[in-house]
Amino acid sequence: MLSGKIALVTGASRGIGRQTAITLASYGATVIVNYNGSKDKALEVVELIKQKGGNAAVYCCNVAKYDEVETMMKDIVKEYGSLDILVNNAGITKDGLLMKMSEEDYDAVLDINLKGAFNCIKHISRQMLKQKGGRIINLSSVVGVYGNGGQVNYSASKAGIIGITKSVAKELGSRGITVNAVAPGFIVTEMTDAMPEDAKAAVADRIAMKKLGDVNDVAELVAFLASDKAAYITGQVICVDGGMSV
Ligand code: NAP
């Protein structure tokens, strides 16, 4: 489904990004596994992909840094000749009630989650325009659609992702580039592991399917949106939340 395609997954050393990298590679894409701090985990992802016969490489870059991202995109295009699929997945949380939230915690989350996506799109858009094609998939969240107490910074970043997605879809659509957002509900990863079991059970109770999601649930949707099968889908926000938001 993706053979011959070059894909970059940001924040692919663990969680949803890790599984997305593995899934894209399983469909034939050559995957660049981006990480910032977790080099060993990123190398493990590449090793796993190679063991299964796929192609992958790691690239260290802090997506919040405009210049670092510019260099990463130039290096990728120089090495591989193109970038067909960009998955803006890197993200962090620094939760707290508004009254207690520091400026640093607000800025840190916005810098990585929102500006990081801007940096990546900005620095690859000229190349995708030249290619007359590309797929950009941005990780939003249901809390970007509905809000969540204690996550003012995170929900602002994820709502911002939806704005970027729709605006860039309008700017680049005529050149065969699609831009979509995937909005997961509650997916089991290290990001959500920190929650106590009773809190997780309470969340599950609010989900129509009465269970938390798996990284595969998100990765398969990303792979579909990255494929030619999704050629006429752009500017959309697709929830993967087991019915949490209905
Ligand atoms: P996770 O397990 O905490 O993984 C986050 C990834 O982002 C790691 O690989 C981390 O790599 C990377 N990262 C963090 N800061 C970075 C930076 N500055 N530059 C590059 N990479 C960076 O998170 P997750 O649960 O898989 O979430 C992945 C995405 O889905 C996020 O955007 C998140 O907001 C979104 N999401 C998750 C859920 C959920 O329930 N899990 C729900 C809705 C949306 P390093 O350690 O190498 O920095």
C-alpha cells in the first residue's frame, strides 16, 4: 500500500508514533523514526522494522526548534530524494489547573505540540509542492475538540492543530497534498500510563465501547490516510476514541 514512499514520523521512539512507524513500514514505506531524547528506544524501533524486512532510520531532532527542523527536512530530502508522508505525532503533556499553570508549562506544550507541527509542515511544504503530492497527518486529540479541565495548554495545542490542518489543507489541496488530523481519545501509552487504575476505569466507563484504545487503532488510520486510498480526503478531523465523544 505504501511501497516506494518515504515517511517521517515525529516522536516515534514510543507510544503511538512508534506503532505508526512500524505500521507504515509494514505497508512498504521507508520510515524515518524521529526522536528527541530517547535514542535507544528509537534505535529499537528501527531494528524491529528491519527484522521484519522493512526500511527505517533514526533522526534526532527537537521539533520545537525551527532551525533544527529545517536541517532535518533538508537532510531527508538529500538522502531520500523526497518526503511523501509527514506524521506530526511528537507531543507532551504538562497538566494542571489554569490557576496553577506556569507560563513555562504553557509554552513548553505549545512549542512542541503546535509549533513543532508548524515547523515540520513549513519546512517540507516547498518540497511537497515540487513533488505535486504528499500526505500530512497531524495528531490532535479529542480534548482539542471538546476541551478538558486541567489541560488548558494541551487542549489549546490540540485545537490549534485542527486549525493548522484545515488551513494548510486549503492552501495545498490544489497540488495534490492532503492534510488531515487524527484525534485519539484515550489510548494506552506512557503518556496515559501515569494515571491511577481507578481513574482509567472511570474514563473507560465514559467510552461507548467501554475500553481504552490501543496504539494500533490509531496507526492503522494514519496508514490509511497516508495511502492512495485516501486521496480525496483532506482537511478532516477523525476521532479514534471508541465512541468517547458521542
Ligand atoms: P508518548 O508515549 O509520551 O510519546 C511521545 C513521543 O514524542 C516520544 O517518542 C517522544 O520522544 C516524542 N517527543 C517529545 N518531545 C519531542 C520533541 N521536542 N521533539 C521530537 N520528539 C519529541 O505519547 P503518545 O501517547 O504516544 O502520544 C503521541 C501523540 O498522540 C501526541 O501528539 C499526543 O498528544 C497524541 N495523543 C495521545 C493520546 C493518548 O491517549 N495516548 C490521546 C490523544 C492524542 P523522546 O522521548 O525521544 O523525546
